[in-house]
Amino acid sequence: MGTRITGRFGDGRGWIGGKWEDRGADGTLLREVVELRREPKYLPHDRWHIEKWMPPESYGSPEIWHAETLEIADGRSVAALGPYPSRGDYEHCFTLQGPRGEFVQLTRAAARHIARAIEASRGVSRARSREALDERTRREEREYDAYAEAVLS
């Protein structure tokens, strides 16, 4: 099975559920509402965001999906990641950018390299992938804490 690179440039949108604050142009709070919205999936917008298609069965059953993605906001239930992806969905794999976060154009060579990396990752277990993601999150939190401490000191 080959990898098909799908790139989004700009503000591809996805479902996000939660408590939203709508503000006026001057920043004043107009209303708070708990709902699903189609919002930009990725930041920054001016980058190539590489995705891979995931079949619906990779998300478990609709019951598992709802149990794992349901959030309570102001006493209301909301599907934090939107409705169950019964037809599958595209998931983020990679953001193409330079070492300092600058824009890099997607080329045929870059697409081939990214596709090979995605194919190689298919052999990595889901638990190992989850642990790597958790470790990255912990590292980013430590880095931010250190940055905040330096700024506030």
C-alpha cells in the first residue's frame, strides 16, 4: 500500500467542539457559546501541512469515539473532535518548514522524502507512537516553563 501525500496550504478546516468566546472588533466579549465549529486545522496558515488518510476503523467504533472525545463545557456535552469520521479522515503527519520555522516550498523531492518517512512509520506500534508523542508534549511543556520562568524572572 503506497502513501499518497495530501498537502494543505492555508486554512483547511476541521471540526472543533468546545466553549467559544465571540468578541467584537474592540475585544469586548459579545457572547460565550458551547458548540461545534469548523475552524482552521493548522497553524501557521502559510505552510504546507502534510496529511495521511486514515480509515474509519482506525478510530474504533462510534461509541468509543464519542466516549473518548466527549467534553463537558458549562454543563453541556460537546464532541471535541467533531462527529465520528465514518468515511475516514485525513490526519496531520508533518508541517514543512525550515529550521527556524520559515516557509519552505513543497517540491517533488521533499514529497518523496516525506512519503518514505510515512511508509517507514507504518511499522511502529501505536503504543510506541503514543509514547513518543507524550514525550514530545512533556519536552515542549518543560521548554515553555523554562522560557516563561526566564521571562518572568
